[in-house]
Amino acid sequence: MNEIEQLQTEIESLKTELLYKQADIQNILKRTMREKNDLLINGGKNVLKDFLPILDDLKLAEKSCQESSDLESLKAGVKLIFDKLNNFLYEHGVERIPVDGNLDTDLHEAVAVISGENGKIMDVVQDGYLLNGQVLRHSKVVVGKEDI
């Protein structure tokens, strides 16, 4: 076999190897996309499954509201469900945005301005929440401004 034939054989071998490698990459990309889609579709499944006991408690509370006249036990039951919901959210990376102090536009949305210290949060209209440190919903706040 002369040198040209050897080089042509080597080129064909390298072409074949390249095609196999390209096919491997395509398969990896397809598998990764499929796994990503599965996570997106089924990722919330566990969170929702964890939420169902709270839904069951709310159903029992609703039934108790219709059947019971003991307001104090109803209040205590609602408080327990509220605490359970807060724990559930915390366990899933959700926490309330603190609103003490001054307006932080990365965390708070000013929905009204009243007379008061400039930039100080005077009231909270709606709580905001972080999910794993990122804003899920901004806090809606009333902010003070001097000279109104």
C-alpha cells in the first residue's frame, strides 16, 4: 500500500469516527433535553404532593366552620393550618421579604406615598416573597415622604 492509499484509509477512518462522535453528541443533547422536560413537568409533582395535607386540613377547617360554634377552637385550628403552610413554604425555599426599614426597589414596590420620613416603609399592603433568594413577588408597600 502506498502512502496516498494509507492517508486515504486514515481519512476515511477519521471521517467515520467523527460521524460516530457527532451522533453521540446528538444523542446526549436529546437525552438532556428529555430529562430537562421531565424535570419541568414532574418537578412540581413533589411540591404539590407535599401540599395536599394542608389542603386536607383546610377542608376539615371549612367543615368545622359550618358545624361548630366554638370560635376559639376554630381560630386555633386556622392558626395551626397557617403555621403548617408557612413551614411548607419555608421547606420549599420560600421566605417572606422583610419590610422593616427603608424602601429597597429590588425587593419592594411602592404603591402609595404618605407623609413621613423619606424612603421609610410606613405600611405593608401585600407581603412579598423570595424563592431560594430570588424575588418571587415584590412586597407592596406604602412609603413615607416629607413635605407632602
